[in-house]
Amino acid sequence: MCGIVGYIGVQQAFPILTKGLHRLEYRGYDSAGVALINTDNRLNIYKSHGKVSELERFCESKDISGTIGIAHTRWATHGEPNDTNAHPHFSTDRRIAIVHNGTIENYTVLKQALEQHGCVFDSDTDTEVVVKLIEYIYRSTGCSLLNAVREALEQVVGAYAIAVISADAPDTIIAARKSSPLVIGIADGETFLASDASPIIEHTNQVVYLRDNEIAIIKRGEPLQVITNKNEPSTIDIQTLRMSVSQLEKGGYPHFMLKEIFEQPNTLFDCIRGRISADGTKVQLSGIEDNASRFINAKRIVLVACGTSWHAGLIGGRLIEELARIPARVEYASEFRYANPVISSDDIVIAISQSGETADTLAAIKLAKERGAFVYGVCNVVGSSIARATDTGTYIHVGPEIGVASTKAFTGQVTVLTMMALAIAQLKGTISPDALRSTAQSICKIPSLI
Ligand code: GLU
């Protein structure tokens, strides 16, 4: 998981971009880089292997002026971590720059085809192929940069979030996504772009989550425009973030994981709030209540997840079987998606993911839906891909989890799954009112016990 940050507006882009990269450092990376267009319409690109702070030092004596730019932290998938392979990558004439998160599966074929047209590659990355392909289409057809990006993406197989800028269009960022998240932040006269909301929240709480196969055209001083890869206009759904900057800072703790451990009394309270009645006699989850007959008639529940979420699923599956008397299976999403599973329309699939962006879990959801299952999401990030791809679901509401080893998200997931087991049991009448009350009251006591 690498990171992308973009900015266009009235302020100097460099400090905003590098601060944004620092916010994304928790995702892990091996190199960092930035591309800026200065007032002379010159595209300056600086990149280096190592930390964002090393990039900042490297740029100290450089021209870092400009009110438009894109930046990147790389987690190498194609080519070793070094200065050349770091992003941004650029066109042969150094007038177009790209940052990319993801992998291009058919990059070898594309690279060979471009080499036959005389294209020379500097790096070992899959990403450089995309920018050289954009350049090839742009120069050979004379089309607009947007059309060149769109046509290049038509030829690309793989997963990507990209941002492109060009000295030929110094007031525009073009961004696109497929299976890799991208969020656009909209403020007065400026627009932000990032892999998740953490670099954006200190500037604006108005965001648009780009959907798969969408391309955003971010022009200085103009409203955001979003089209599909097929060049049709897309609807723009502006959401208000409920996150605060303090949630992204360490708040006096030496590291995020410790902070997040100590946040659990509050996060669990937020997770339970409004979902268990004050007297403990009712567990209310709208995703279950609104789909009561599906849960009453479900023949089986399959929980799909990866990593920590899978471990939460193991507990959830046990509780659902025990309390709601529905057979439950827990599957690794990465196995499920390739296993040709037997799934039918009276199955319910529960997909669990903190970020709501786990690629294997998203693929498992797609497969389950194709096979007619009703899919329920349990995730943390509001408006994430999994929240959108599922039929309904429950957010865990524990706030951003920066620590890589999950703590509060895990306890939030287990809490939601426990409430789900109780809510289904209550619907099906497989739990006595006394047992329901005592269990629900015990859950309500947890925040004050830890
Ligand atoms: N596949 C690209 C590379 O290796 C991007 C990796 C990433 O997502 O950071 O450069």
C-alpha cells in the first residue's frame, strides 16, 4: 500500500504534498517523490529512495515552487527500491508525470509494443509503461491529455490509482482509479487528492471517493468533473468526513498503536452507541432489521475477510452459530475468490475489512454477488469501496487506525459481530429475553471495564 497525494490551488503545493506524504507514511513505503509545475510551466520532478524526510532534504536547494503537484510514496512491486524506480515517472520529453499505486499486469506486452515504436525505458517499473503509453497516444494522435489518459487506461489490465500532470496543461490534474482507492477533497479554490482521507482532513471535510473505472478532471478554479473510462459523465457524490485532525496525531503517545489501545473505551462506546437499547432488551442494527426475512431464512452464513479481520470473523462465526443457530463458515477472502465456492441466493456473505479497501475481500464480494448471495459489510472507513459494494452493513465507527498491528479495529469488529449474532438471534427467537439482556448489558459494560 503506497500513497498518493495531489494538490491544485492557491497555496504552494510542496509543503502540502510532503505533509500529506507524512500522513500516509503509516502505510509503509520505500521511496518518495514529487512533481510540481512552476510559474514558468516547467515540470520539476524530484524523487529518492528512502524516507519522505530525505526527499525534503534533497529538495532543499531545488526549485520547489508551484501551486500544482503530485507526490508519492512507493512500495515497490516491479523493480527494486531505488531512485530511478521511485515515482513520479515521466514521459520521454519530461512534460508529463504520473504517480501510481497498484500493479499493471500486462505491462510487459505494452512495454514491448512501445519499444517497437522506439520508446526507451529508464526504470524497471510497470508504472513507467503507463506514462509512456499516454505520451505515445497523446503525441501520435494529437488528442487531448484527458483522452490520451483514458485511451491508455483502456489498454491497461491491472489495479491502479493514478494522478497525472503535464506542463502542457498546467492547471489540471487527471486522476483515475481501478481497485485502488483515491479520495478527492474539495475546498474553496483548491482541490486535494490522496489515497485516503488522512492528508485531506486538515484542509477540508468535503470529499468525493472516486469509484472504479472513473476518471476525475481536476481543473484550477473549476468544479470537479468525473467521467467513466467510457467517457460518460459520472455522478459526483460529495460526502462530509466525520474524522478530525487530532485523530491522526499521536496525542502525546510515543506511537499510534499505544494511542489506539488506550482509545478503546471510547471507540467501543461509539461502536455500541444507539445499537443496544438502554435497558439491554434490544439490539438494533438497521442492516439486519431492514433485511429481516433474509436473515430469518438464511441457510448459511459465510464470513470472508483477510488478516486481523479474518480472526474477528472466527469469533463472529462461532457466535452466529451458537446464538442464531445458522451454520457459519469463515473463509480467507484470498482463498474464497479462487476456490469456485458453492454459494446460493439463500446464503448471506459477511465481508469484514477495517479499511473497506482490501482487494481480495472486494473480489470475494463481487463473486458472492454474482452467485446471488446477499452481502453484508462490516468495515470502518465510511464510504469505502466495500461499504459501497455490499448490499448493506454496519460500520464499526472506531475512527482512523494508523497502527499497522490492529487493536481498536479488531475489538470494534468483534463487538459488531457479537451484536449481529444477538440481533439475528433476537429476530429468529433463538435466544431467550434473559440471555439477550444479560449478554447485551455485558457488552455495554466493556468500555468502562478496559
Ligand atoms: N507497481 C508500482 C511500482 O512498483 C507501484 C507500486 C506502489 O503501489 O507503490 O513502482
